[in-house]
Amino acid sequence: MASLATGAQIIPTQPLRAASGASVSKTSIHTVVNDVDPETIDLSVLGYFKHDSAASSGLAISSQSNVVPSTQAGADIENAPSYPPPLAPATTGDEGNIDSAAPAVSAAQKVFQRRKRMINLATLCFDVFLNGWNDATAGPLLPRIQAYYGIGFAIVSLIFVCSTVGFITGAFLNVYLTDKYGFGKVIVIGSILQCIAYALVAPGGPFPLMCVAYSLVGFGLSLQNAHYNAFVASSKDNAPTKIGILLAAYGLGALVAPLVSTQFAQQEHWAYYFIISSGMYALNSALLWIVFRGRRQDDIKAEADDLSPQQEVVMSNKYAQIFKIREVHILSLFALLYVGVEVTIGGWTVSYVQETRNGTSDAGYISSGFFAGMTLGRIFLMWLNEKIGERRALFIYALLAIMSSLEVTVWVVPSLIENGVAVAFVGLLLGPMYPILVHHSTHILPRWLLTGCMGYISSIGQAGSAVLPFLTGLLASKFGIASLQPFIVSMMSVMMLVWALVPRVRHVPT
């Protein structure tokens, strides 16, 4: 019988069978000398036991000991995680109990659960579709808004500032609202707020009213973005594929929106476009309520047998835990840069082409080309992400977008056709990046805080869709719209540097 250290003894109790088939003894571990250094204890003999069993036996292991949990073969492990362990995790009861047996599930029940999972995903895909619709709306309409209100680049960019205020407010209130009302109610509240916001813009009222409406848009999007990302990322099976499908719906919405808004940009009553947006969000709100019925996420997932086996809940100060996690802030910064670059290209490229390439109002279709490339990238590059590794793939996509001159050619080549093709290829390469970010987060962030963390990350990321376009407007007002391309190239370079700071995959304890 192996011993832990000098002065410690192992008292065998009941036998337990190891994975190799050899019979070993399950032990209760008792320290008999108070001055034993916990870091000198050989923990290899504990590999057969559950953490709960060892903890209940009376052995006090120092929190400073370097204990690395097991994980899947081939995964990169980093010691000393920067996030705190759960203070009071919910126990899984019979997990690991060889005597317990899962209740039998009938074939009809399995079909029902599979159908529920599909309906849940399809409903959230429509919500994400409208998120893309919103983000791609501004591009073709920006020149029309400027002409209608008689304002310049800097003033029209205030709508992005107001969106930022809404996004950040939603990021900080999301955890509180979710704990109080739950997933089903909060996501519907976000959708209803957007429906109201677009109804305020539709009459073509004063510009300050538009700014107020975009604050509501930012707040509503923040709540929805947090929940659909966390809901799908915590799926029981095929999470990477589901994330890719979900965010491809975003690209599809961003593809369709410029096709419609470009037509309205040429009309006298351009603001009537927002009647369509308001109606679609009214439909979205009804669907979200009918499908999820205002219930909490765990209840919805339990009904569909979609609960992640690692999902935990803690009754503690979630805000304090989230803000102590270094990785959350790194991922948030990357999300801010990525979403900002994405929306800046999709939005300001139309103004850039009209100003520097003598484009007409039909230049709005270039924005659709960019988002079409993004949609294709999120669907057809998933296999490549898995083949070469998601973290490495993101570096390659970013380098290709810059170094292969896809983005630089837009800057230096005065060809409208070439610019449109290049922008579409940039969208193809940028497309897989956000799905990679979401899926990678599930491996390096604690599961018991995943919804709160994703809410914070996605909200700060959505704030990037306002911050970077606003900075673009300021630069354009001072240096001209030609400053767009060097600004985008520089932001993509910074984005790569930030991604280098994101840790590799490591096991998240539950």
C-alpha cells in the first residue's frame, strides 16, 4: 500500500475495481501529523477516487498545490487557472456510482427530445438572423441619413455611440436580470425593446430620437446576444457545429439586409425600412415566447435532454467571480475588435466606395457581398477549423486577410469590381473567427459561469460594433473616408496580437 508522506497513513475500507481490471482498495485518508507539507503528498493513488470522496475523508489539501485535472488526450493544459473555483457547486448525486442506473428513455421520448432541440436551435437562429439584419442595416442607409439630416461623418456616428451605451448597460445588467427572471423572459425583453426602438425610427423623426432608439437597440441586442451564445455553446452534443450554424444565420441576416435597405436608401421615405425591422422583431418576440414559454435555461435544456454534463450552478457573487477571470477580459477585447472590424467593413465600405470609387447607391450591394462571404466562411470552413485546430486557424485567417492583400488591395487598387470581390473574400476569412471565439470560450472558462461570461464577452463585443464605426466616422471627418482602409488593417493586426494572449484549451473543473 502506497503512503502519502511521512506521518500519514492510509486506512483501507471497501474494494474498488480500477480501469485496468485489477482490484484495489478504496481508502479513507487521514493525516496524523499536522506539519505535513501538502505539496509533498503523492496524489497518484487518488486517481481511482472521486474528488468528493477524497474531500470528505478529512485530508486538507492546500489551495496552492499544483493539481491538474484530467482532460482529453492531446489537449493543452495550463496550470493555475486564473478563475476561482465554484464556492458551492451543485452536486451530481449518483455521478460515478456504479450501482445507479439511468432511467430508460423510450424511442418516442427520444424523438420528442430531438425535435425540441431542433426547434430551440431554429428559433435562436431566427433571432441571430435579425441580429445580423440589424448590424448590416446602417451601411447602405448612412449616406441617406447624412443627406436627410444634413450632418457629417462625426455627427452621424453618434448613433454608434448610443448603441455602445446600450450594449455596455446590457452587459452589466444581464447577470442580475437572468438570475431574477431567467433565460426565457430576458431574451424576450431584449427582442421587444428592439421592436419598440425600430418603431421610433420609422416615422423619420428628429435625429436625437434616432439616437435614443439606437440606445434601446444596443440594450436589447446585448441581452439576446448573451443568451443565444451561452445556450448553444453549452449544448450536450455537437456544440461546434451548432455554433457554426447559429452564427451563419447572423451572416445570412447581414447578407439580406443590405439588399433591402439599398432599395429604401433610394426612396423618399427611406425610414419606412424600419417598419419591416419592427415587424420582424414582433414576430421574433412571439416565437421566443411560444417556444421557450418564459422558462429558465436549465428547465428548457432538461426537457430536451440537452444539459451539458459539466454544467454547474453556484450561489455566490457571480459578478465578482466573472470580473476576476483574466481570460474573460482578453476574450472581451478580442470580441470588441473583431465585431468592430466586421461592422465597420460592412457599414462604412459603402460610403468609401461612393466617395473614392465614384460608386452609386447600388454600392450597398458590396456590403451584401461581404456578409455573403462571412456566411459561407462560417459554414464551409468548419472542417478546416477542426483539421488544423481552431486557435491556429484563426491566426491563419487573419494573416491571409491582411498579408494576401485582400484587404490591402481595397486600399490601393482603384477598381470597383476588384474592391467588391476582395471585400467578399475578406468576409469569407473573417467569418469563422467569432464561432471559434465562442467555442474556445467553453474550454477555458468555468461552466458554472458560462452564461454570465458569455453575456459580458458578447456585450462588450457588440459594443465594438459601435465603437470602431464611431472612430471611423471621426477619422473620416478629419482625414477623409480614405482613412477607412488603413484603420481596418491596423485593427486587424491588433486583433491578432490580442488572440495570441488567449490561453490554449485546458480542462475546466466542474
